[in-house]
Amino acid sequence: KVMEKKLFTYIGLPAFVITIATGLGLIALLPGVMTGGGWMHAKITLVLVLSVYFFHSNALRKALADGRCNRSGRFYRIYNEIPTLLLILIVFLAVLKPF
């Protein structure tokens, strides 16, 4: 429980803030990036879905810590694959963006 909280607080949350800040910075410095055929809109949508996943994972972490967990281990094994799939799609969009 202690390590899960430290992982979220000291690694996950700062990484989340830096990711959002750099994305917003990119859009602020290069506003033309939003007119590149929709790839950036798709990427932002996937990042927003990943953000929802991140905070939902924290809610699940708190439920586990409080002993209110009613999910199976199979659920968590499958749920754990969602960010991997989202990150693959996000990187795919970044690499194949139109120039």
C-alpha cells in the first residue's frame, strides 16, 4: 500500500503533469500543429483517455488500500494492458504524423 501510494505520488503524478505541460507547450509554441490533418486531435483524444485511466487507477488503488476491492485478479491483469495499447497508438500517431 505504501509503495503504491509513493509510485502514484512521486512518479506517476509528476510524469502526468510534465506530459500535459509539454503537450500544451507544443500547441502554444506551434499552433499550426493543430491543422495537420487531424493526427494531433487523435493523439490528444488518446492522451485524454489515458488521463482518465490514470485517475481511475488511483481510485482503484485507494479502494484496494481501504479493503473495498471487489475486482478479480483477472480484471487487473487485463486492465493493466490498456495503457500499453494506448501508448502504442499514441507513439504510432507521433511517428507517422504528416510533415
